[in-house]
Amino acid sequence: MAYTVVTGAAGFIGSCMVNKLNNKGFTNIIVVDDFSNPLKNHNLDHKSIVGHVHRDEFINWLQKHQLEVASVFHLGARTDTAEFNVEIFNRLNLNYSKQVWEACSNYGIPLIYASSAATYGMGELGYVDNHSIVENLRPLNPYGESKNNFDIWALNQEKTPPFWAGMKFFNVYGPNEYHKGRMASVIFHAFKQIKETQGTKLFRSHRSGFADGMQLRDFVYVKDVVDVLYFIMHTKPQSGLYNLGTGKARPFLHLAKAVFKALEIPKKIEFIDTPIDIREKYQYFTEADITKLVQEAGYSAPFYTLEEGVYEYVTEFLVEKKYF
């Protein structure tokens, strides 16, 4: 049986992808990561895997095993939006992804890679996964810039994998993010605050037209994310960039209320000022246009609502500190 490769496999979305593959009967999985974080490595406990490859060795490994690899899910990346060392992102997100792309192109291996909704910046050009706007997007931080720079590079390549898709993840939440610290989802942080203090804090609005807590995001449950990734790899629609969100923006206030409801605790929400250093770049609205995913790729399964996803995440995973 040919190998399926998942990079960033010990991480949040990567480990959930491994679980999805296992549930679909795929056990010949090669996991790629740096494996230096013991807490993160717990994400791979009890999963069916046939090999671990350090990310620095992966390109050499792929050269040796190219004929045995059926597909690559390249989900590994530096995702810290508060990191401003551009060289880190150039090395881990941009240049490393170029190496993975070139290897998959040379060896004829289908590739799905993680792009990001962070590429859209403040949404000046909307949130449509149209290739014609990619070079004009203005991300707000080096992380988003690294993702957009790779999208631009990929779209300009004459030599490509036989199939490829760059998936623009919106606000993903769900199990297996225990290791992420400050970069974990708002649901994770709200859960921790509520358990510790019986209340939670949200950013006050500093923009007219938005009430406190009514800043909007497209929150997408990680189970939906890996369902889409599996579908895209196994149906192989037109190669290109695809938004991966629910297509429905929801307020942070509704998210917080959903966490209180899941915990059966009376809601107690305090609003605090958005820190000055991020206030000017704080997004008040993101929403995936998923027309291409639905109409062109043919993805028709319903997404979890915010309330459904939060309830399952809190009651089935966070309360018991379980993994997916």
C-alpha cells in the first residue's frame, strides 16, 4: 500500500488529519514534524502510523521513497501571528514549501498545502479565492505575508504537481490544540478562563457600527476542515486555491455564550480594551466565500454550526482533556 504523507502531523490540524485518514482505513501514514515538543507529540498517541520523518530530512526521504508515496498533505508551518522575524517565516513557510512543491512536481505526487485567510489582510478586496487578486492582497503580519508569497509563487509555476490545492483556512478550532499556548483558538482560551474564574473577557469594539463582542469571524470546526481536505484529495477538482471556512461569519459574543452553555455555567462576560499594539490591524470581519468549494469542487456536506462545534469540542474533548 502506498504511503500518505502528512507534514506538521504532530500539530493541531495535522494530527486531526491523521485521525481522519485512520478513520477512512488509511494506516500507511508517514508523519513529518520536528517532534521536539512532548506536549504536541501527544496528538499522535494511539494513531496508526508507519513512520516518523524529521522535517529537515523529509525532502531527502521523499527522493528515496517517491515511488511509494500516493499523496502529500503539507500542513506544517510556523503559525504565530505575533512573530515578526521574517526570516523564520521565509525559512519554514515559504522556502520549505517551495521544496515540497518542487519535489511533488518532480515525482508526480498530488499535493494539498495549508494557505490561510490571513492572506486577505483587512479584507479590502473581499474574501474570494480568486487567483486574479492574490498579487494585490495585503496581509497584516509576516505570517500572512509568507502564506500569500507562497500562493503567488505557486500560481506562477509552470511545473506543478499533477494535482494541487492551496487551502485558505479561516478561524479553525477544535481538539488537539492543547500545545498552542497563546495561538490556541478563542474557544480554548474562553474555556480555560471560565473554568478558572467563572467568567471570560472579550475585546471591546473600537469601531463604529460594531457593538462590543460583535466583531465577526468565520469559525470553522477542525472536523469539517479535515473532511474537506480528504474530499479534495480524493476527488481532485480543478487545481488551485480554495477557501476553507463555513461561509458564515459569527460574533465572538455568540462564541462565548456557546462555551458557557456547553459548561452549563451562567454567562459572565467582561469587555476589555483591544491592546494598542494590535488595535489598528484588528480584523472586525472575516467570512469565507465558499462558492468555488461548493459549486466547482462539489463539496456538499453541511458544516457544523458554531453552537454545534463548540458544544462538541467543550463537552467531548476539553472537559476530559481528550484528543481526537
